[in-house]
Amino acid sequence: MADWEWNAGIGITFGLVAFALTFFLIVAVQYRRFGRFTPLRLLGAAAVSIYATTLIAYTLLPLPDSTAKVCAPTLEIVPFHSVGDILKDTAGDGIVATLTSAAMLQVVFNVLLFVPLGVIVRGFFSRRLPTTVLVGLATSVLIEATQYTAIWGIYSCAYRVADIDDVITNTLGALVGALLGPWLLRWMPRERALLAARATPRPVTVWRRWLGMAIDLALFSAIGSALVVPYRLVLIALGRSVGDHPDPVEAVLGALVPALLIFVLPSLRRSGASLGQSAVWLQPHWGRTPSATRRLGRAASIGGLYGVLVFVSRLDTAAAGVAGTLGTLLLVAAFVAVPLSHGAGLSALVSRAVMRDEREAAVSKPPRLP
């Protein structure tokens, strides 16, 4: 397999993995930012993820086992030296041979590599032309600095040349992409149009309720992992064994703390919504401003209870197996209850609330008299 094919395969594979791991986070951010789900913007986010990992693959991979035998000249600071290299390598050759020479193709590839960056920044993120070019320049400088410093000191010496011509050609590619971006992505919903309709209330559908619950569950797992992994690394650094037996501290970090952050603490806000519900603009409604006790009760009835059951299931007790089963059944019941309750959900039924669009309150609020 050619090197460029290997790099492309690595970039696409890891890009898809990164997108899958951050899927619900991306959906939550886009939904909250634009006020609704936009499949085309989600497709664009997947493309951004794949391009970012592919860019890293082409500029830094493959990593050598050791730099002892591959130390390269660390820096090339003569601008446009590539022109001289092309003329030298193709002296006496025809036009076709010159255009297809390795030296020429290297320059062309460096330009093409950054064209998608310009398209993404200008066409997808709706940034201005100068900003897009500056992003291309900064990205290229960062890559060359990473190469020059041997990935910031990870290796003993650089295994690739940091080249000023790469910065020039990369920035040119970003400029070309910036000019093409609005035309190539004219089918992509624009940020300005989406933001203009952001405050418009939308129906509370079953799919929207499920999405909010899925975001809560994804955040529960992500926050738990983000706390447990460093804790385990500290234990390993201290010479302690991990994973041999249930650890109460790990159970607290992986279950109770996420439940507190996602369900309990957010319920103290005026809306009383969980993080996932807030992401999709949903909030419980009782017809009047609910007390803190009622908001806490709704949060504890399902989300808080789930966190406690997961916590108990990770302890070395006789109730661990039963708690794990009950936690799974609670999740199933919560998801099944949504269509059966016409979108209200189990927590709303328990607390006698209805779920409504967060923006309805702003629309229905009477104007303040001067």
C-alpha cells in the first residue's frame, strides 16, 4: 500500500471514531446553538472530524520507532526554494515531465492539502476571507513547529523537515479553499439563517425527548470516564492495583458525581431541566413557578435514582447485581414511557409536569410596562 493511501486510511478511520465518540456532544452543541437539529450540519461536522485527523496523519505520520537513524535537517527557511528544486530536478525535461515530477507534485499536494481547510472555515463556519487565510497560516505554522520540535520534545530529534515553503503553499491552499467555500457549500444551511430562527419554539416530539435523554446518558458516561481514568492513573503511579476489586471511590466518581452534575444541580436552576433537556431546549412545566423541592424531586426520581443504582451496582455488595438490573430496567422504562405519554416522559409523569419548549416561556411572557 502506498504511503498516501495508508495516511488516508488512518485519517478516515480515526476521524470516524472521533466523530462517533463525540456524536452526542456535537448534536447537543448544534441543537443548542441553532435551536433545532440540522442533519446537513451534522454531516459537515463529520467531514470536519475526518479532515482534521487526515491532516494530522499526512503531516505527522507514520511515527518512527526511533529517530536515531532518521534525523532530518530540522529547518528550511529560504522562501520559494521549491521552485529551484523543481527546475533542478526537471532540467531538460518536457512540460509534462516537469508537471508530473515528484518535486512539482509535492508543491501541488501541499496546496491541495489545505484547500479543504479553507472550504470548512469559510463555507461551514462562515468566517470571513481574511480570517480563513489567517487560520490556514496559523495551522500550517503550528504543524511546522510541531515537526521542528520533534512533536514538542517527544522524540530526540526531528524526523521531518520544517519548511517555510510548506507554510506558503499551505496558506495558498487555504486561500483557494476560502474562495471556493461559499460556492462548494452553497447547499449547507448557513449559520446566519439558522441563528435568525433560533428563538422560534418547536413542537415537543418523541424523537426530541429521546435525543435529550440520549445526551444525558452520553454525558453520564463521558463525565464518569473523565473522572475515573485520571483516578486510575494516579493509583497506578502510586503502585496500586486497579480493576481487581470494586473501588467505592471509583464508584462515586463514575456514578454519583455525574448524576449530581447532570440531573441534580441543574434542577436548582429556574428551568429545572437536565443538561440533555437544556441542550434540546426542553424544560418541565407545572403551570406556575415550581419550588426547589419539586424540581429536585423530579430530577431525583429518574436521573438521580439511576445514578444511585449504578453506584450500588459497582460496589462489592450482595445488592450489586440487583441494582444493575434495576438500573437497566429504569432506563428501558424511561425510554418506553416517552411515546406512551405523548412526549411527557417518566420523570414528568412522576412529578406531574409537562414538557414544553424552553422558548415558549419567552414568547408567552407579557411585555414589561415602561
